[in-house]
Amino acid sequence: MNTNEKSGFAKFIDSFGLPRLIITAFLLLLLVACPFVGADLPTQISNIISRFSWNGVLVLAMVPMVHSGCGLNFGLPLGIISGLLGATLSIEFGFTGPISFVMAILISTPFALVLGSGYGWLLNRIKGGEMMIATYVGFSSVSLMCMMWLVLPYKSPNMVWGLAGKGLRTTISLEGYYNQVLAKFLAIKIGNFTFPTGTILFFAALALAMWAFLHTKTGTAMTAVGSNPVFARAAGINVNRIRLLSVIMSTWLAAIGILVYQQGFGFVQLYMAPFYMALPAVSAILIGGASVNKATITNVIIGTILFQGIVTMTPTVMNNMIHMDMSEVIRIIVSNGMILYALTRKTEAAT
């Protein structure tokens, strides 16, 4: 009896992964410590759920490229730039309220398709070195857009620099546009606890669509290409076309993801803001149990909750323990530590 129980526990550890078990235990420890250090537990749980809902789509964007064998999408800033173009043009054209969010998605879509197609074509040319090239693509695209935000002919007084009358501001408020358009939709508020129903439902819809796609004929072909491209080619699958499709899907999801992220925080950040945004998304899915050639929706959910939970909770608990405002320093140390840890375990996957 004891042997069977031990065997079952060992199987659980093997399936869930010891590192994830340790991170989960640490997160639970932080939650338990909240009342003892003077932090409000319902508020902290709300923050974790909110940050999960804001970041979930960006992490979900990793799944198509991992399945097709293109590796982890360090070129995520290309999709983020598409979303930023959609957001700023939606404001420029005068759309307000919830319709501005819908229009931002519609406007960003053609940008994501064009940039994703070019990005996919490039990755097909350098098979085997996708992640290295993707990093440079992401960094260089952000640097290029730093110049473009200054010279593109935007005129909206809510976005351009006041005195110069040209060039976009570093931070643009979404008040009056799509600020928390999803987070406030059907939101459940009990005391200090708030559940962002709309954002969770939006993420769930995209996750369900991704799950359903991966079970279609094309999705199965995508998985086959990632598992064994030689076998897939022998089976009549157009490997380059499937890889290209996965990159376009990932880029489009990143564009949607940054719009969801913006509506949660309530502002648009331009210039160098997207520079490192791929790293937390990559780290989250790796911590969730994915590898460079295998990722599931479960990996996305677990990884995002663990990553955002640790990054959210550690500064709060530490600040209350030492009674000093070092939240930003602690957040940088913890987030970069989590990123470093995840990248060193990139070949590990939960079975």
C-alpha cells in the first residue's frame, strides 16, 4: 500500500516536474505569509489573477511556433509592434470606448500578417538557428520603430508631443478609449477581491481556439513538422508552408496579446518598452513545463500563473517584511532570476 502511494507520488512529481513543484510551493508560502507581514491576501490574489489574464495571450503566442519546430518566439516584438500600430491608429482615427479595442484588433491584423509572413520567410531560410535570428529580429524591429514613432504623421493631440506637434509620446493614456474594457466586463468584486471575468473569458476563448486548431488536420500537420520534419515531408506535408503559418499565427496572437495587456494597465507604452517583452513570455511557458519542441495550453496556464505570481508576490511580501520601498529592485531581481532559471531549463518538458 505504502509502495503504491509512493509510486503514485513519484509519478506526480515526474509529470508535474520537481522545479515547478518547488516554485508552486514557494508561491503558496508567499500567499500564506501575506497576513503575517500585513499584506492584504484578497488583493494579492486579485493582482495575480489580473496579471495572468493580461499576460496569458502573449504566452499563448509561443505555442504555434513551438509546435512547428520554429522554437521559442524571441521575435515576439514584431507582433507587439503590430498591436501598437493598431492601438495608435485606432486612437488616431477617433474611435473611443469599447469599439476602439475592436478596431485596434482589426487594424493590427494586416500588420501582423505582413510582418509575420516576412518573419516566417526569414526563419525558413535559416532553419536550425531560428531562436538566435529571432532575437536579433525582435531587437532590431524595436529600434527601428523608435525612429518611426517620431516621424510617422500622427496628429491626435492625445498622442503627439504638445510643443512639437509631432512624434508620439512615450506613454499614451487609454482613458476614454479601451482602458480595462475587458477587465471591467462582468467583473466580480467581493470586498478587496476582484475577478476580471471579461479578460479571463477572452483568454479562454483564444486558448480554446488554439486547442481546437491543434486537433485539426492542419494542426496535426504542424505538430508532425515540429516532431519530425523529414517524416512530415515524406508524408506529403509542405513543411515551409506549415512553419510560415505557425509564425503568422504567433505574430497575430502577440498583437492581440499586447492589446489585452494595454487595456489591463490602462496605457500604451512605445519606443523601447517592447524590447524585453519576449523574455517573460518565453520564461513563463518554459516554467510551465514546455520545451523547445513541445508546448500545451496547460503549460501556458501553469507557467503564466507561476511566473506572474512570483513576480507579483515577492516584492510585496519583502517590502512588508523589511518596511522599505524596494519593490522595483526586488521585482527586477526576481523577474530576471526567473528568466535566467527558465532559459537554463529550456530542454526540459513535463511528460
